[in-house]
Amino acid sequence: MVEYTVVLAFGVLLLMGPGGDVLKDLAMVMKNKYRGYSYAMSLSPLPEFGTGPEFAAYIDGLNLDPALDDETLARLTVDPVQEQVDAALQPVSDAYQQFNDISSLLDDLGDLDQIAADMLRDAVSPF
């Protein structure tokens, strides 16, 4: 029992010792964390819509009186994440389009076996 008392007294002296207002710092940290927690709890919940078009469809379905004009609805339902995804995927889309263009060019060439045979025949030297 004496050992526990000595360790406890040493711990209290350490926390309240010179130059270390540890208890005041701990109380301040707890107040700040609680203030942040209470602020976060007071915020509105996030919307249940994954994209802007889903939100626009929901607003249209409400049949508001007066109805929102198209410009206001477009401003409210901007989906910045989708815009970033579209911008990031644009090079892939362009490359796919170029691949499709090449595929159509190859289809226009006709019989590739015949072209290869003609090239081989023309490449043979008469000498």
C-alpha cells in the first residue's frame, strides 16, 4: 500500500510540478475537443444524393411552387466531383476515340491479305 501511495504522490507532483501546467493544458484540450464535437454535431446532415443530376431530379420531383428556373437548378446541382472525374477521364476518352477512328480506317482498306500479297509481289526485284 505504501508503494502505491508513493507512486501516486509522485504522479501528482509530476503533473502539478514547476513549469508544467499539465492539468490546465489537459482541461483546455478537452474543452477544445468538446467545442469541435458540438460544432460538428450542429451541422446539417450530408445530402443523400451521389451526383448533381440525382439531386436535380429530386428537386424536380418536389413540384415546388414557384418552380426553380433552369439556371438556378443548374447552379444548385453542380457536381464538382463529377466534373473532376470527367476532366481526368478525357484523355482516355480521346484515346478511345482515336482507336475507333483507326479501326474504321482499317475497315476501309479492304482485304489485308491481298494488300500484303501485292506488296510482296512488288518488292521482288527483277534482277
